[in-house]
Amino acid sequence: MLAKKFRLPIQEWRKEKKETVSRKNDFFAVKFRANNLKFSRFGAVVSSKVSKSAVVRNKIKRTIFDFIRLKKIYQRAGRDFLIIALSRASRLKKEEIEKQLEQILL
């Protein structure tokens, strides 16, 4: 799991009215903006529209955070990333999720 200081407080982040840039592919949408920290923070949203099963949603979240931790993306310059899983993401296997995240984040 990703260390707590690299986790994005999503509720507070959504309330802030700052300039946000978005990227999207068939499986994920990513919103990001600058922060004043020396590291990046990440948050993941996997709604019940993706899967009614909490087990599947948690596997997707775990895969996202493990990918970020193993690739050490959080060490890059300060940005806040909000990764939103779209409904098609539930059909992907772990390797395919990582491939899609690599395309959209790197």
C-alpha cells in the first residue's frame, strides 16, 4: 500500500477551486493539478458503477496504488492526481490495468 503522506485527501481536494487538467482513456480518467509539495499525492475513485462487488472495486484500487508505489511515481515533482476508474475497468486483469495506467500517467 502507498504511504499515507502520498495519499490524496479526496474530499478536501474536490472542494478546492484550482485549475485542473484531465486525461482520459477507455478505462480511466485522471485529473491532476499542481501542489506546493516536493512529492506527488494520489487518490483513486472506483464507484459502484464499475462493479457492484466491493471485492472487485478494492482489487482495482489496490492495483492502482501498488503500481504507483512500485514505479515510484510519487517521487516526481509536486502534483495531485485523482484517478477515476470507468465502468470498463472491471473487465481488466492486473497486468492490463498497469498497462493502461502507464499509458495515461507516464
